[in-house]
Amino acid sequence: MSIIHSIIIFFISNFYILDMHYNIKIPKVILILVFLIINLFSTLGMKKLKEKNLESIRKAYVLLEVFLISSVMSIIFFLLQILFWKIDFKIIRLNTIFIFIQEFIIFWNGMIRLYIFSNQLGIKYRVIGAICGMIPILNVIVLIKMIIIAKKEVQFENDKYILNEARKEKQICKTKYPLLLVHGVFFRDFKFMNYWGRIPNELIKNGATCFYGNHSSAVSIENAGKELATRIREIVKETGCEKVNIIAHSKGGLDCRYAISECNIEDNVASLTMINTPNRGCEFADYLFSKVPENIVNAVANKYNFTLKYLGDNNPDFIEATMNLTSSYCNELNKKIRKSDKVFYQSVGTKLIKSNSARFPLNMTTNFVKKFDGDNDGLVGEKSFEYGDKYTFITPKGKRGISHGDMIDLNRENIEGFDVREFYVDLVSTLREQGF
């Protein structure tokens, strides 16, 4: 379709000169109308996608393909005019101006749509596109890359839509007990923040009932555990569900282990799934606390605590929350808190193989953490993940690996070889099969 539209745009752009040579008589109003139709309905003739956002992205990349192809055709045609045809230079100049205006409209029509509707373009390629836009050759390379990203996004998300529609009636994530999603340290899952990305919606589409921890962003494991115990009792009382299936990320797993062991809620928890949880702590955290000057630690803590109080946390404590992640603290914690026989425990871990594959700041921390904790996900060492009745270590194909942030869809990124949303659908559907 892009090629057909490109040929039409080329014909419209160069109609005046083509008419001079071949005496083609078409009313200008028809040419203008066709030009507008292509700009407004660039996917005309293609099967319409069900999701409007995907249709908008497809319209965007089709327009950009039309811009590239028709521009190349016009450049070749321009060279032919100069080399082989005796055409007045003024006519060539006017025709070139006309081509520029048309291509300008097509390009910005596609680019603006792409910037507005694409999720996978991310900040990175939005910035690169803006910087390289006026650099010859490089701008073409970047544009082609952006088109490829948009095409993959449409294909991936449309396949996912079809998959969810096909299994909609099965409700494969409709567990006996509802899900409680528990965030990690320095984040929240209520007011101003969406911690779990696209994961909850995917689970809900497949029958899940989801609740959130709604606990503080940064407090001690003990205080977070108490908050979560209160939250679980609230859910049980309000819904009559008796129990919950907890899925906890990072420090949230430690908070939940404490709540189950020390806050008398084991009868209200069916299962605890810990995602990239530092069950044995982080040795690099011990090192930082021993080396970083106290005044710097306090300065960072004060700024963080002030900001989170402003955003709604009651009493954030940056230092205590961070110290609770040291290996020395976790070693003592593991001696104290017990594993309940009434709860099914499982853990999941990942490894970030190529550090620059992760987004900031994990692309900067991976190699540093590796010096102390070995292979890691950007924050937590591989040896710290395993806990419970079942352990899953995710090893996708390729050199990228999976980061700490990837496991909560932090950047809403479609990773080749690993579909994080489908991972959680499989995880929850397995809990359902186990009777939880």
C-alpha cells in the first residue's frame, strides 16, 4: 500500500512536468483531493485494526514510508530532468518547491502521529529523531529505524489483542483468590504513579481481580509489613475472599514475608510470589553505607523524604528502607522470620546480560553491582533471588537479558524474546491451576 501511495504522490508532485511531456490532462482539483485522501486515510485498502491507537500508529508509519519512497523517486526524476531533458530551470525550480511542500506535509503528518501515539518509540528515539532531523543521511537512517520500531509495535500489539480475544471466554487468570500486587522500595502504586505498567490490565483482561498494596514508598521492612497486613485484612473483610495471592516485586517480597511471619496474616494468604526480591540482601548496599560520607547520605535522604511527603507518604524513611536491603540486615532477618506451612512460596529471578540494554539508571549500576553481588538484574544479585517451594530463573534468548525494571514493565517496552505481560498471565494461570 505504501508503494502505491508513493507512486500516486510522485505523480501528483511531478504532474506539471509529466503533463508537458506526455500531455496528461487531469483536473487539479482531483489531484488535490487524492493528496488529501492519502494524508487523511493512509491505510485505505488495508484491513482495519480493532484498536484505534494501533491504527493511528500504522497510519503514521505508512505516511513516513510514502514520504521516503516518493522523495527518492522525485530525486531520481529530478536528476533525469537535468541530465537528459531540456526543461527550463525556472520550471524545474517551481516543481521542486511544489514537491517540497507536499513532502513536508506528508512527513509532518506522519511524524506528529508517530510521536503522539507510539509507546515503543520511547524518549530515546524521540530525542534522537529531533536531534538528527536536520543531519543529512543520518536523518534517513534514524527515520527508517523509527518506522521499523512502529511496524514491530503494531504487529506485536495486534497479535496480543487477537490472542486475548481468542482466550477471553476461558478467563485463564480468574484465580480462586484475588491478586494483591505489592510494589518495591522508592515507588508507590497509588496517586501519581503506576508501578506495574501494562501488567494489571493484561491480567484483568484474562479474568484476574487485582488489588494493590497501597503502602509507603520507603519505610522499614517491619513497618511496611504491618501496613500490608492491615491492607490484606481490609481486602478480606470488604470482599469476603478469605485469602489473597500476593505478587510482590523487589523489597515488596521481604515486606510480605515479614507480614506473613510476624503480623498474624498467614491464614489470609494463599500464595506469595516474589519477583526479583533480594532475599539475601545486596552486598553492594553494605559497601555504599560503609564508604559514602554520612552527610551525603543524609542530604539524599532528606530530599527524598521531603518529596515523598509532598506526594502523600506519611513518614518516609529513606535511610532505614535502604539499610534493610543490605546483606548483613537480610541475613539477620532470615534468622528471625519463618516460612509458613500454610502459604505457597515461589520466587523469580532474572539477569541483565548487556548493561546498556537497560534504561537509566540500571544501565549504570549493573557492572558496579556485579563487583559485589555477581551476575545481577541491575540491582539484585542472582544468588539473592531464590526462596520458597519453587524458583524460576528467566533466561531469554539473545544478549540483552532482563532487568529489575523490566519485570514490572517499568518502561512499557516490548522486549524481543520476552513478553513480560504474557509472563504474568502464565504465572497467574498456573496459580489458578494449582487451586489458588
